[in-house]
Amino acid sequence: MTTLHREHDSHTHTHGPDCGHTRVQHGDHVDYAHDGHLHREHQGHWDECEPGGHTAHAGHDHRHGEGCGHARVQHGDHVDYLHDGHRHAEHAGHWDDH
């Protein structure tokens, strides 16, 4: 999965362990969920951490939903579920890896 490099313009808030936003381990970095966006620190600025393309999470039999035990994070027009270092989003009858 490729992540697009898109700088989050005019993002003056500094994320960190005590900033109040949900911290999401995402591969080799940490994202922060903020106002429906996922931000990551990158070379002195904040990027939108968005997947580049469609990546289905193969072999994901678990059905996420209310009470499934995984944290929910609002991500644009849908909800991601945090699961084993991945963000999963329901899409066309399967789960995408964000």
C-alpha cells in the first residue's frame, strides 16, 4: 500500500501523547485522528495520511461494528476500525486496509 504525500495546510496544532486526539499506530509511524482526518508528522510539517489506491485486506473474516471491541475512528465520510496495527474500512462487501 502506498500512502500519498499531501501536506495538511495551515495545521497549527501539534499532536503528541497528551494532545487529546486518538493516536493510531500505522505501519512505521503514528497517525492522529483529528476532525475526520488522519495526520502524521513528516519532515517538520503534518501530512494527511491517506492510502494511495484501493487495498483490500485479504482474509479478514472479523465483522467490525458497534461493540466489536476495536476502536472506531471517523475518517472522512466513513469509519475506520483499528485492528492489529491496521485501519479497516468496510467497502463493497469486504474490508479495505487504510
